[in-house]
Amino acid sequence: IQISDVHDWGGVAAWARALFESGGPSSREVQALAAGLAANTSRPADRARAALRWVQDNVRYVSLSFGESSHRPALPEVTLRRRFGDCKDKSTLLVALLRELGVEADLALVHSSRGAALMSKLPTYGAFDHVVVSVLVDQRRYWLDATRSYQRGELRDVSAGDLGFALLLRADTRGLTAVDRYRDPRPEIEARITYSAERMGSPVALRAEVSYVGNRAELVRGLRASLSPTELTDTLAAPLRRAHDDLELVGDPEVTDDESSNQVIVTWQGKLADPWSKPDALYEASMTISPPWLAAVVPSVKPGRTAPRESKTKRSDTAFARLDVHDAVERWKTAGSRITWTIDYQTKGERLAPHELGALRETARAVDAEAPRTVFRKR
């Protein structure tokens, strides 16, 4: 049973606008900061990115939700002066900057985990737990989250997440607005691992080049900023070390951060002293190889999410594809003494029903158990 004393979502928006909108012109501090950002950019999309990055990088997230501040944001100049604030404070400052920069911007109320279900709910004041910013650039709407960190790339790349629906705090708002999100076609993680040996049975040199894009790139940037070099190596190299107990890394990883494409590439050099199994009656030499990062992309899911969108499942010949949300294709190619092994793994949907969690876990375990392959030379 749902009970509400609000007639429609427009009423909720009007209530929130009274709390959020200061109504006056921007302070001199906000105007000065906007002028500095405008001096380096001219395109609206670039100005929006510059303002977002400034707020994300220079205003710490701190929530002081006491009394009136639990619902009413601080004035933009106050947040700018003290350099900290919660989602309301940071978003209000960002909107003030964007409007000074000539970018159409509005505050928007969202729910960070149950936004997709809002359309089935009665309008209520307590339906939301987060504030983001909506901007309209070149007739396209983007959703920006001022509380995120280390976001890079084009305006389309700095997604506010899978939020479902939002309530724009505008005078003409009568209902909810769907939050469209750009889907990067590139794999979140792409690992290219090269094993080189003079001959079967000899020590093996290893080179691993791992590309992270989107949210994964943000995660790596955050790790680089918060961890020591040793801790960073231990964290990022963990999949490699799980796959190879005898791996000895050579030197520090090489990290290339291409902010324009929102991609971080980490390159490792190492060696395997004795990866070969002992000779037996069948094999003169054999070595088992596992794809280290495959387990890292098996999705983690939370109970209560809705079922994935309907889609036809294209089954592959590999044993990996056992659930409609997974699809994997395995390919082998040989050229002389060179063997190329490729696994393309992707999820088909973004949501699972609670009853599908068990099947997902079983599939993940099957992927982990069945992925290793053995390179060998018969007697």
C-alpha cells in the first residue's frame, strides 16, 4: 500500500525548488571562478566538463546533515569558500558555475539505487537520496554527478550512473525524466598477455598490458592517488599473481593515463621461472594458462534489482555461455611458433532478478574453472 499527500511529481519539484534555489545572482567569488574557467574554453561542452572537473577535484565530499542542512544546500559561495560539501552543496555550486558559463543547467533529484522503480511509486518527498546536475548542450541532455572523482573523457563519458529516472527542479516540471546514459562500446577491461620462451621447458618472459576504461579507469586513478607504490602493485597485479604462483615482476608497472579517451593502460613485465609441468609419458612439456582478468569482469549483483531487458541469446560453442546474461566467445589462432588465444566476455543485461543470483554465481564459478587452457608438446 502506498500513501502520499502530494498530488504529482510537479508538487515535489516545487517543494524542492523552494529549498534549493537561492533566487539571487551569483556571488563575486563564483563569477570570478567561472571567468577563469571560461578563459580557457569556448565550447559549451568543454565549459561543462571544466566546471564539473573543478568541483569534483577541488571540493571534498563531506556530509553534515544536521537540522536544516539535511535538506537545504549551502549557498554556492559558502561551499566554494570552505571547499567541502555533500551532494546538495556540490551540485548547487556546479549549477551556479555552469549558468555563469552560459550552459543551461538544473538540479535533479534521483535515487542512487532504486531510480528505475520510481515510475511505479506515488509522488513523495522522500523518494530520493541523491542530487545530480542536468545540463543541456547542443540539444542533448547530460547528467553530471559532482560527487564523483577522477572522471575524465568527453562530456558523454562522465555519466552520472544508471539512475533510472530523475526529478528536474524546474518550474515547468510535471513528471519524472528518464536518465539516458552513454554506453561505451569498449570493454571495461582488456588484457593482452604475451608469454615468450626460447623453447618449451625454458623460463618464460611475461608482458601484460591491461586497459581500463570508464568506471574502471576512475577506479585505477583513485587507487593511484590513495595507495603507495607497493600497495598499488599488490592491488593491480593480484589477478596476475593468482594465475601464476611463481610470477616475479620486473620493475614498477608503466601507467599511461589517456584522459581524453578516459582510458588507463597499465603494463607489467615479469618472468616465470618454472611454469612447465614435469614431463610424463604423454607430454614432453606442458604449461597451463589462465586468463587472469576474466574473474574481474564477472558482474557483482545486489538482491532486489529488476530482471534484464529482453534479448535473444546467441549461444557460443564455448562452455562459458550458460546464462542469458553472459556471452563468451573463445578463439585460437596459430602462426608458426606463435599461438594467439582470445576470449571475448560480456554481460547481456544490467539487472538481475533475485532468483537469478544463484545461477549467476554458478556460472561465475564455471567460468573460473573452465577457462584455463594447456599449451603442450607431445612426445
